Amino acid sequence: MSLSHTFGLFTHPDQEWEAIRRESESVGMLYGKHILLLALIPAAAAYYGTTEVGWQVGNTQVTKLTSASALQLCLLFYAAIIVGVYILGRFIDLFAATYGVREAKPKGFILAAYTATPMFLLGVIAIYPNIWLNMLVGLIAVAYSVYLLYEGLPILMHIPKERGFMFASSVLTVGLVMLVALMATTVVIWGMGVGPVYTN
């Protein structure tokens, strides 16, 4: 069920959000059928890209990570994705009452999971770790995720579009704060010795 919505969010998002709203999947179902599978795409692509393809700056030698280092970092990245989506979903549920949501069943995690879908799918670009290409594709993925958030929130939460816009803006702000926190955590973890190890 979950993966069938994935492509619908790209071809006819409004109708797909309505279908998602009617289904009301549980957190466990979403993890099993959507998050755990799709979050593997960027993590696995990053592992292959950093160990087999490598990257270079200018005319310098191609740089690669050791398999052990790449695996460790990609597993941490995978865990961060899974935890991040859950935390964002819980924040959405906390905000819901403030914006007049009267749904009996919390839908924050569903919203967080499906709006992250473009970033999961386009994360495949990490298989070729070119910084400019990765940034361009990353921006496209984030832009479409933001579009899905603003388009889907009022449908999923069954609130007017004007109120949905303010709600979605609050969610976006929390997402940006979480991103900054993740970057800070990465610096701390690298400082503890769990940083990248290069092959050359």
C-alpha cells in the first residue's frame, strides 16, 4: 500500500493525499512498508559512491572511503533518517491542536514520511558523489518535498488551506532546526573519532 502511494505523489499529489488520508496507516506499517525501504536508497547509494566511485576536487586524485568507514557512516546516516522522520512526525502531532486539527487519529508521522519521499528517491544520486550534481538534485528533492508538505497538510489534516499554510510553515521551520542540529551532531561525532577514513 505505502509504496503504491510513492509514485502517485509525483503524478497526481492531491488525489494521492486524499487516498492516504482515507487509509490512515499505522506508524508500524509505514516503517515496514515505506520508511525502512526507501531510506535505504540514499544510504546504499552513498556507500557505493564513496567506496567505488569516489570524488575529486579540481584536478586532484580521486578520493574514496574505506569500506568499514563508509559502512559506519552510512549506517549512522540511515539511523538519522529513520529517527528524524519519527521526531518530525511527533512535532507535527504536537502542533495539530494549535491549528485546529480535529482528527481522532494522529497523522503527523504519515505526513512526515510521505513528504520525505522525494528526498529518499532522489538520494540515489549519491551513487555519483559530485558535489555540484548532488547539490542540484538535492535542491530539487527538497523543493518538491516542501511542495508536498504545503499541498498535502491541509488535505491530510482536513483543515482550510489558509490555516494549513501557517501549519506547514511551522513544520518547515522545525525541519530546518532539525537539519542544523543534525549537522552539529555530525561535527561532535566526528570529533569523537567516528569520522571518515580515506583509502589514500
